[in-house]
Amino acid sequence: MLIDIIAGARPNFMKIAPIIHALQARERDGGRLRYRLVHTGQHYDARMSGDFFEQLGIPTPDVNLEVGSGTQAEQTAAIMTRYEKLLLGQPSVLCLVVGDVTSTMACAIAAQKLHVPVAHVEGGIRSGDWSMPEEINRMVTDAITNWFFTTSQEANENLRRTGVDDERIFFVGNTMIDTLLANMDRLRPPAFAAELGLQPGEYFVTTLHRPANVDAGDGFLHLLAAIGEGTRGLPVVFPVHPRTAKTLRQVAGPVQESDGRARVDAAPDDARESPAVPQAPMTSACPVGAGQPHPAAGTALPANLRLVDPQPYLEFNWLVKHARAVITDSGGITEEATVLQVPCLTLRDTTERPETITLGTNELIGTDPAKLKPALDRLFAGQWKQGCIPPLWDGHTGERIVAALEGLLATRSR
Ligand code: UD1
């Protein structure tokens, strides 16, 4: 019995790894499920995709739909068209999607329209913020999902409220945390950690890529200024997402580089999309930007910001594990910070992962830069909460998913 496992963008890869490993283990023990790994190609850089496959022991995809960049609609259309063609030529008995990226929604639609049932890992979570593409992806996917594998009681409740029967909800825990726990002993510092003299608890990690935070240049620079000010001169390691790099190039232009390592290069597709963007490498892992004039806002990048390329999984989570705190607009990182017991300040107004706040180390700060300093003052005063691990985030979610799938698909003949 062939099931499709869909992955398209960076946050998908750590979610599929434990499911694939559990499927491989069951196959060795005589299980009947076989999988086809379909990469949509939504993320395609080695640093956004290939590095994760290698580090997490994910096999090479059986199929790559190679959709690449585009608007939301263009990506959705391309993924649907290409995945439909695959299913028509070589049908599978189930389409398993994870998370909330464009690939998740597009493949779920294509499959369900061909009467291939859909399973959604991380189903049911909601931020209530329709301005985020991920929220639309969650709602559309869940509206046409047969079986939900959920990470929290809140997700279960959200699904029940929309009329989903309990028989279709499997509260299994968090596959992203399976991956973190499985790799805890393999986490390793990036090469620049020594160069920058990073000491445990004496630096911050920040990631920002949400359109609301990074697409408007001035607002983004004000946010960076607030991060620089509130962190009291401690190094702030900032792995820059390609979308964020584009904005930085536009508002700050080429920034002095010192050694050429760990720099943020201009992505080739960025060049196609934005010919006006400076193409010079922007920055390095060394102190950058102090005194750099900002043509749009007349401000400068904070002196303690250390801009680096997107980091591979093992290096990124090493950085988080040893940081004083994380400042982010990501969703997944709030879960990892919770399990690593590292304070997490989320620069968003909403979250689809409320358990990281009620149980974990996360707090919603909002997107107003003025809110950041008081929160960081509390952190420096030692007043951050401790947090605990949410139920079933225990490293065995992948196995529970595969066991449930074997039961659900037991009566299928092919
Ligand atoms: C996507 C997900 C988001 C996730 C994020 C993590 C959706 C709607 N959003 O956003 O939930 O948190 O990934 O990374 O699916 N680019 C590259 N190299 C790549 C991939 C992208 O340069 O390997 C560029 C694209 O050309 C584009 C920009 O980055 O200019 C944004 O990529 P896109 O796939 O549109 O979405 P993300 O912002 O990465």
C-alpha cells in the first residue's frame, strides 16, 4: 500500500523525518505500508532544503515537483497541477501532509479531488489571523482532511468546534519534537560560534520572516533597532531567511563584509524578481552594520546584530539551546524553545500554538517595537517563567502516527 508523504518547505522536513523513520522500522518488521516521498520544490536552496535531508537522515525524494518561487496562487496552482498528474499516473492510497505551508494545502486539494484520502499532521491549530497565508492553508486543508494527527488539546477542540467527529482526531503529539529529541546529542555549534566568542546564556538568537514584520522596510528596521537596544549589547545571532534578506538588501544595501564566511548571498531568484536589489553579499557573522546609513529611515543596523545565512538544523538548534533567549516570529521555533526550556519572545499578535504560552516558555510580545524592551528587561531581571513540556511531546509521535495509519488503511487492498 503506497502512501504519499508531502514536503515542500523548510518547516516540513523536521516533521516528516520521524514518520519516515517509523515507516521504515515497520517495513523491516513486516509492515505493509510503503511510502513515496514527494518534494514539491517550494524551498529549493541547499540551506533551506537539502541540508535538512542530509542531517536528518531523510531519503532522497522519490519525486520532486520543482515548483520553485512564485506568488501564493502561482505556487498553489503549479503544485496542484503537477501533483495531480503524478496521482493520475501512479495513484496512492493516502496523501499525508504536514504543517501549514502552501504545499500542504495544494496537495491536499489535488488529492481529495481525485478521491485520495488526506491525513493532516499538525491539523487543527488556528491563529485566527486570516492575514497570514498559513492560516488560510490550515483552514482549507482541515476542511478537506479525513484524519487529523494533532499536537494539542486546543487543536482537538478547534476541530470539534468545526464539527469533526472524535473518530477522525488522533491526538498523537508533535513530530517536530520527535526530531529535536532524537537529535539532541548531535546538536553542534556552527563554525562562527567560536569566532564570535558565543558563550552559553550570553547571546540571543533571532529569526524574522513573516511578511508583516519584514516586508515593510521601515517597520523592519525599527524592529531590529528595538532588538539591538533591548539586548544590552549581547550578540544577537540572526540567520536571515531569503525573504528577509531581500528586504534587508533593499533598505540597507550592501553591508560591509569581513571574511566572506556565513554571509547572506543574493539568491538567484531574488535577482530575477527584484532587479533593483543590490547583488553584493550583504554581511557576515562578524559585527556588521554599525554606523551603516539607512537611506529609507535614516537609521542603522544595530552594532550587536550578527547576520548569518540560514543555518542547518543541528547548528540552529545548538544556537537556540545555548541562547539567553530567542526572539522570533516563527511558530515552530516556539515549540523547540519550549522543549529546550529557553525563553522565547514572539513578535506576533497571535499564535496558533497557545500551549507554548500556557505551558511553555513562550510569550506573545506583538509587533510593536516599543513592547520588546520591557519584556527583555523582565528577562534580564530573571523574571521569565520556567515552563513545562506539553503532553505527548515525548519523541514517539511518528510511531503513533504510523500505528494509526496501519489501522485506518488495514482494509485497503493495494
Ligand atoms: C514558507 C512558509 C512559512 C514557513 C517558511 C519557513 C508558506 C505560505 N509559508 O514561507 O509558513 O514558516 O516557509 O521558511 O508556505 N526562497 C529562496 N530559497 C528557497 C526558498 C525560498 O530564495 O529555498 C525565496 C523565494 O524565492 C521567495 C522567498 O524566499 O522570494 C519566500 O519563499 P516562499 O516559499 O514564498 O515562502 P516563505 O516566506 O519561505
